[in-house]
Amino acid sequence: MEDSFVHLFTTPGGYYLYDINKNTILSLQKEQFEVIKNNLSGNQDNSGYGNHTIDSVNYLRDLGFLSSKRPKEMYNPISDTLIYHLNNKVKMITLQITRQCNLRCKYCVYSGNYENRGHENVKMSFETAKKGIDFLIENSKDNERIFLAFYGGEPLIEFDFIKECIKYYEEKGEGKEIHTTLTTNATLITEEMLAYLCKHNVNLLISLDGPAEVHNKNRVYCNEDKGTFEKVMDNIDMIKEKFPSYLDKRVTFNAVLDPENDFSCVNDFFADFQEIKQSNLISSQIADYYKKEDIEYSDTYISKLRYEYFKLFLSKVGYLNKKYTSKLVWRYYGQMIDRYNRLELTKEIPDKVHHGGPCTPGVQRLFMDVNGNLYPCERVSETSSQMQIGNVDTGFDVDKIKTLLNIGRISEKKCINCWALRFCSLCAAAADENSNLSMEKKVSHCISVRNYVENLLKDICTLREFGDELDLFKDIDSADWQI
């Protein structure tokens, strides 16, 4: 049992074992937990425990639990059908229609604080955009629904260009269920723009970080160190007045959480923000991949964030009305559901397996820059030779995509022995050093990933102890937490 591929953890109300081979969590009695813990540490002396406890642990072994089997190789099974997915299952394309921006947000990945390009006076040609849309249509033959997204810089700088693209997209996408999204800083929105976006059912993602003192700290104009909060709020008021149903149904607000700010201050702002009571709100942390300096999280920030998780959990087990919970943390519950649904009883772990984390590059969130170069998503560095997975004229570079898909190979010896491998969130971006993929850089994230997964499993088990069925759709709509 010393080599059993399992992970033990406790909650205030119970003792648990996560069996990696079986991919399931077992609730244990305290004595069973202690016997297994002793044996895992190499202590085979169980004389202090009763025969019933010893027999029950041995019975678990008879059922196939506590196995020492590890995978032998990191290999993503999608590799076998990759070309089919790339040719037929592409879900979306995000067009970087301009590298210009009227803001200079201090946490922006193009701000100079990241290993990435900077802002440039460069925009996409309509011929390149049409090729990108054609590429999506051609490579999504098996998808009924497809998604086109506009990204920058600030895409509204090129609004006439956006209208041309949407017209072409609607013509070429006839017969499919088409969706369109635009990410904006909301400083350039006009009534004319909104009328068009509303008419064409364009989903709008507006960046808003919180009250003026928080928002204006990072989100400033490019030509002066002046915050944008007042302008954004004026435009939100205009949307509310002129297009109230559009605000409620098609507008989502994204708050980038800066750990240097007071979380409670941000949370209170959105709780009292009447204009978006019916709108969706999502939150994201400042991007840490490619950042030149580490992001520091204070104990105060973390404790306040965890308190909001606690309130959310209370609401899920009937001790608190949902209206007193923070929308900023609703997405975490969706992540819990996703992990919970992965706990599907198996016989044993395959010899060839890959840790969680990598999407299928080019299929889930394909990103195309102004020059037609293709990347797995908009979050990777555009200066990285590793991340450029093709060009709209020449198609996908399948060999590069296979490398990113199987990023676990560079840390294989560590991954095949990691208890959290099924729940790992590390993709190739965690290993990217622009010129090469680094094992050392990738594994530097492993401790935080394991801590996150353990906390997630503890939260799942605690909620189950109090009777929560972990049903996402019971009282929180999926749009509340999805990107």
C-alpha cells in the first residue's frame, strides 16, 4: 500500500481518499484514514487498530482501490483524431482586427509588463478577415453553432470594418447557428454603434473593474494618465436608457481583479450597481503567464475572496439567500461542477494518458492576428514561435499543434506520478519561454495547481456533506459563470 496512487485529505466534517486509478473520492472512517496514511508513509504496523478496520481497508484493495498503478506515458488521445478535429470541429475564431488601442491599461498583456508585443498602429485587412471567416466556415463542417469574436487593441476603433465582417459572416454562415462577440473598453461606444450591435445580436463584453478608484488605477487613456471610469459609466447609462433589453440580454461585464486592491470594495460596487442587476458579470485575475514580475496575493485579499466563496456555499445549502452572494465568485461554482463531473468511476488509469489543461489548439479558441497568423487563443504571446500554429493562407501546422497538445511529455516523469494529473490546468502557455518550451518553467506552477485542486476537492466534499447536489442549473444559470 506504500505505493498506492492515492491522495488523502480532510475537511472539518470528514476524512477522504481520492483514488487516481478509480478517479473517485471515498469517504472514510477516521481509523481507516489513519491506517492508510500510516501505510503510505511506510509504517506497516497496524497493531493499534481493530481487525474490522484492517479488514475494511483490505476489502477496498480487493475491490481494486489503493492500486499502485501509474500511467507509463504522457500521450493525449485526441492526437489520434487531431486532423479530423482541425478540419471539421473548429468552434470559433477571434479576429485581432487592430493593434491600436485608445487606452494603456497597466495590466494589459501588451503593456510592456509581459513577454509579448506592444501596441502598434497596425490593422487587419478585409481580405485577411474574409479568409479567417472562410477558414472558420470550412473547418467547422460538423458544428451546428460557430462563434466569431472581435478583439484588439480596441476593436471599436475599426467599427466600419466590424460591420463589413459581420455582413460577410452572416452571408457565409447561412445554414449555421452563428454567434458574434465583441470585447471592448466601452469608451468609444455610440448610440449608432449600439443600434447596429443590437440589430445583429452581437454579444458585448465590457471591461469594468469596479468603483472609480479601482477602475482608474489601471484603466487609463493612452495620451494622458487619466482614468476612464466616468466615460464608461456614461456609456453604460446610455445603453440602459436607449437599449435596456440589450443590456440585460447581450451585455456581459468583465472585472479584472487586481490583488493590490481591496476585494470588498470591488464586490460592494458590483453588489450595488443597479444598472447591471440583470446583466452577466464575470471576473478574472490579472494574467500571470508571460508576466515579467510575479503577482503577489496578500492574506487579506485571499481571506476576503474565500469569505465570498463561503457565502456562496451557504446559499447552495439553503442557509443564505442567493441575492447576498457575490457574482464575482459564481464562476468558481461552475468550475467545481466541471471537476465534480470528471469524477467518473474507472477501472484503472490507462498506460497512455495526458494530464488536464491543454485544449485542442486551434479548435476551441482559435485566434488570428492582424497578419493572418494563427494561435491557440488570445492569451498566448504573439512573439512566441512555439505558439504560432499556422497561417490562414497555409493552414494549421499539425506538428506544432501536436507538441502543444502533448505538453505533458516535457515533464512526463513528474506528471505520471502526480495525484492531480486528471485535474491539472496547465497548458503549454505555462511552459512557454517564447523561444522554447521549458520543463522547469512548467513544473514551477505545479505546487499552486495541486493546492488549488485539493481546495476544490475539499469544497466539493464539504458541500456534499451539507446536502448540496452540485447541480449547476438548479439556481445559477450557466451564463453566470461561463466565459
